[in-house]
Amino acid sequence: FSGLLDPYFAVTIPFNVMSTYQFSKENNISFFATYLHDCLKAINEVKALKLRILENDVVEFDTIHASATFMRADNTFGFSFIDFHSDLSIFVQNIEKEKERINASYELYPPKNGLDCIHCSALPWLNFTGHKEPVSKTQDSVPKLAFGKAVKTSKDMIMNVSINANHALVDGYDIGLFSEKFQYFLNK
């Protein structure tokens, strides 16, 4: 796969986010922060999603964080680097600090950046069934996720999530593990 121009594959998975949504509303916590925290807990439990290619070597990071896109009031955006913490309240504080930094400047990239993250975007306007992230011509190995619109059904709330991963490091089995773990955390 290292010789391919685009070694990424992408799948879109529907997740039931009803429990997480209800928890976020009952506790006055951002729904985005809550499901991103659940997502990172799942990512950090799947070894393949912690692997990156660095100077042609495969390295494993101990902890994976999030580089999420945040929109400013004027509809421009900036990239963040949100330190993961297992404690949701600390994680929410980390998100708020990054949102404040982005809203106070027009910088595109965060001062802290690295391979020890996922790239992610929330697209709450779109109930997509497929999504492909762009990748650069450089050797890219950071998984990329997009979170779609959460849609209520008669008894559930479904949010499609697209995950794009470098096939040299991640297989369908690994995405299946992530899917099971993410849904487990969403249900708690």
C-alpha cells in the first residue's frame, strides 16, 4: 500500500447516539464533546488506529488525541489539537481552550500538532451515507473521521460516521473493532 497514491480506504458506519445525546443534554455538556470523547476512548483501544508512518517506519503512539475543525462566527475555520483525557470534564475544558484560541485568531493550524491524533470534522448539516477525506501527496497515516447529522427515528438517534484509514496500517477488522467499542461507549 505504501506505493499507492492514495492508500486510504473509507467506510461509513451508522451509530446509535441516543444515550450519548440524552446524557449530554441532561448534564449540559456539548453533544460534540461527548461523542468525540467516546470516539477517542474507542480509538485508543484499537492498536492499529494508534499506528502511524514516520520516516518510512511504523510507530505506535501511547495516546491518540483529536485535531478537530472548528468554525468561527464568520464561517471560516481553524484546526485544533485537543488533548485527550479519560476524564470527560477535563476533556471538555481542553476543547473549550482550543475553541477560544481559534475564535481569537485567524490561524489555520494549531501551535501544537503531530501524528498522535485523528483528524476529524463534524458535519451536523449533512446526513451523509458516504464521505471521503482528501489526503496529501506526502506519506499520510493519520485516520480521518467525519461525524454526520444525528437523525431521530421512532426509538433511536442515528449518526453516520465516516472513517478513512491508511490500509497499510488498518484493515476492515480493525474498523470493526473500533465500531464495536465506539457503540459500547456511546451506550454507556
